[in-house]
Amino acid sequence: MHVDATMRDTKQAHHLLRQRTLSRRQLIAPITTLVFFSLFGGTAFTESSQPGRETIVLNHGGNPIRDWVVSAFFSPDGRRVVTASFDKTARIWDAENGKELVVLAGHAHILESARFSPDGQRVVTASHDKTARIWDAENGRTTAVLKGHDSSLQDARFSPDGQRVPTASSNGAWLWDAVSGKEVAVLEVKGLVSRAAFSPDGRRVLTASRTARLWDGASGEQIVALHGHEDGVRDGAFSPDGQRVVTASFDQTARVWDTESGKEIAVMRGHVGFLYSVAFSPEGRRMVTASQDRTARIWDAQSGKQVVVLKGHNEIVNSAVFSPDGRRVVTAAQDAAARIWDAENGKEIALLKGHRYEVIVATFSPDGRRVLTASGDGTARIWRID
């Protein structure tokens, strides 16, 4: 299913995007492939999907109709990985050998995300069962259930100090105490909220919806609405110093804003499709966007000028992030591949190919020596790239 690029109803756009995704999931590779993967459900194995490049496969079951892995992140120390799946579980894995350490089971519907706390001792998950849960990352026990939303959750992550959690849902955003699980504030935003995240200093919360908004991280009071986009906002991120925010929109632009005044600083134009993700570089001088137009692009964060186009994927680019040293970018796309690029000249450094369906997200390990990918084929993969 194709989504009309002129669409102005963000909630409907997300609904159609989900329908498009689900319809594509039913056109998966041969049944023999599914049987092969089912033999390894809940396990990890190592394969060489490319000559000279070892890959650890983390398997939720491998059924691309049921087991989509939609989220995957390293722990802060890089020793573990947490994945979230449509199989209603999150799982924690040893990042060195791929051994499954803990299964986080308890949600009644599919998961959208799972992330570690800043100290790596807990995990927060977001589910379509209208709840988020906080788990002990060592033993897998639920320590708190964040219950109150009346619709599916899209995102949940910890504050920098690990004491609070903002949640984004199909109808609003909330702020919670991460220890007691009690509601701190209901953020007064209606409709689909795709992202909710704290600033690096924990003072503000950014939400992405029809309009991006900044909120007080303690009281939940709105500080400013970032008006300027001509369509809904899909993603957003704070700069490393917290002084700016960048937003990515269905209007095919990204925009940079001052977090104190809400003033628009720069507009990034050049993409010819929806923007799906945006991220700052570690030093905050550049940004990278991922788009429906099958490219990722790197931009100057001050002027908004395009620096380089990362072109090579054959389908929509779902995500793009910088490496910890800012020298590389990894992209994840619907052509079942991830690619690593030189962030200075835009040249492709490596093609990570082995997934049997679209790659939803890709990220670097904290030391930059590995890449983690999550895919609609029911697996996540750890790639050694050094």
C-alpha cells in the first residue's frame, strides 16, 4: 500500500503506514525459510552472512508474520542487548556470544520498544496493551507497571537520571515515576504521539505529534509548542548540550529549534518523501535524517545546509544514526539491509546483508566496534565491523 505524500492527517498517515507494513509482512519469502528459522526460536547462532564478517543472530522465533523485532539497543556498557518483538516479549542477550539471558514476558499485546536504564540495571518496555513496564534486567521481574493510557503505547524511555519515564501513545503522553510506577503528569497533548524523550539535563521533555512540544520535566507543564511544520512530526531529538531540538516531519523537512525560546533556527529541505528519523552527531555540529525517498542525508546543524547524501538503498530508509565518534553513519532500510557510511564524504563503507526482511533500526555499540540491527524477519543481528 502506498501513502499519499500530500496527506495532512498524521494519525491517518501512521495508520496507513502500519497497514502498508502489515501487508508487506505477508509477502515474505518461502515457507522453507520460515521452517528453518522456527528451529532456532528463542536462541542465537553465528553465521557468516558476508565473507569475513561474523554475525550473531538473536532469534525471537523467526516468524516474520508473528515475531517482528521492532527495537534493539545495547546496554550502556555494551555487554548486553535488549530486543522488543511482536511476540509480546522483550529479551536480554549477551552481546559477546548471543546467549539469551532473560525473557521479559507479561505484556498482553505486541511491543513497540525496549530500552535499558542509564545504569543498565532496568529495562522499560512499551506495548500495544496500553501499558509500559519496568523490569529488573538481571532476573526479569516486573518492578512497575505504568498503567493509565487508553491506547497503544509507541515509545518509552528513561530520564538521564533513571528516575522518570515519559511514555508516548496513540492518544497522548504521560510522565511517570520510574521507581514507584506512579503517574507524575499527563502531558496535555492529544492524538498520536510517536516520540517522548528527556533532554540531556533532564529539565525538559520533547514530544513529537502533530506539532512538536517542549514540557517541563518535573511538572509536565508545557513550555513551548514548536510551530512551523506543515504536517505531523514523526521524530525528534535534543542536541548533546540540550540547547537545540531537531524535528523530522511528514512535510519532508527537518527543523532545528532553540529550546529556550522555541524559535526556529534552521530548515533542512531536500528530501522528496516523508522523514522517518533524525539524530544529532555526538558533537552536535551535524544531523542525519532518514527518509521515504530511499536516502539518508547529513546536514550542518547551524546553517541547515545539506552536507552529503547517503544514496544506495533500494527502499525506504527507516533509521539513521551516527557512530559514537561521529565518523560514520549506519542506516537501516526496507531493502533488508543496513549500510555503514563515511560521515565526511558519504561513501559506503560496508553493506550489512543477511536479514530476510526489512531492517527497522540499526545502531552502533558504545565502543563503535559493532552494529546491532532489528528486522521484520523475527531476528536481531550483531555485526562485528572493526
